[in-house]
Amino acid sequence: MALRALICIIPKQNKLHSLRTAHLYHLEPTRFELWTHSSKYTSDQLQEQGGKKTWKAIESSILQEIRPIKGLIRKILHTPKYKDGELLSLEDEKEIIEKVLPYHPHAQVKAGCGVDSIMVGQHPQFGSTRCLFIIRKNGQREDFSYKKCLIGLIRKKYPSSAAKFIDRHFKQSN
């Protein structure tokens, strides 16, 4: 099936645009609105309070949710606030335990007999890499990947958009 192009002049921008037939403009009395219809998106990806939601809007929502979490983790791992072997402050620990750790695919195994605290340290296999460790109530240490936690959060809260977002925003190390 050949795609036809539509040419429209948008009054607000006063520019000429060439559009594929998947993007149509719907004229309302006061303005043009972009209506996106594509089989690439599922219906729940397009729904937003009775309107239509594009991939960019979905992507923006996910980024808005994970940016503060990523910022906190980067602050913990990459600033001199914490030295290797140092426990997190109660405030930072609470944020990690509530907003990050529950989304790890093996969170219960990592927590084991219970979480006593969270610590920053050198990764046991990759010596120059800093990571977060769970200090269990029995004293054992267990490292965990914050990236796996973020990916788990995205998969749980945005199931229909997760694969596309993860593919675009997370480098695959395997």
C-alpha cells in the first residue's frame, strides 16, 4: 500500500508541512489539532482521558517519572557525598527502598531475611564501578542493579509501552 502525503498550512506556525496519511489534521472552529492514528500503537497507548496520546507523550510521561529517581541514584553513586562502604542517609535509603528496590526482578531474593540498610561500594566483579548494596539483617551484603529496577518499574507501570521505551533508552549490555 502506497502512502500518500497531505500538504497543510498550519495557521499558528504559518509553515507548509508534508504529512503521511497516518497523521491527519482535524479542523476545529479555533485551531487545528493533530490526530494520530497508527496500528503501531495499542489502544491503551493512545488513550489519555478521552483523547489521543502519541508515542512522544507516552515517552515524556515515562521520562518524567524516572528522571528524579535516576538523578537521585546518580547523585548517590557519582558525587563525593558517599565514599565506598558508607551507608546511605535515612532519607536517601528510604527513597531507594520505596521507589527503586521493589521493582527489581529478584527483589525478594536480594532482600533475603530483610533489609537493614543500603550502602555504596565497588562492584565485586567490576572493581572500578560503584553500585548499591543491600545490607541484610543477618549482615550479608548483596549488590543490586538500579537499571534492572528502573526497567522493572517501566514494565509494571507502562506495560504496553515498556519494550519500545527500554529499547530506545537503555543500552543493552548483553
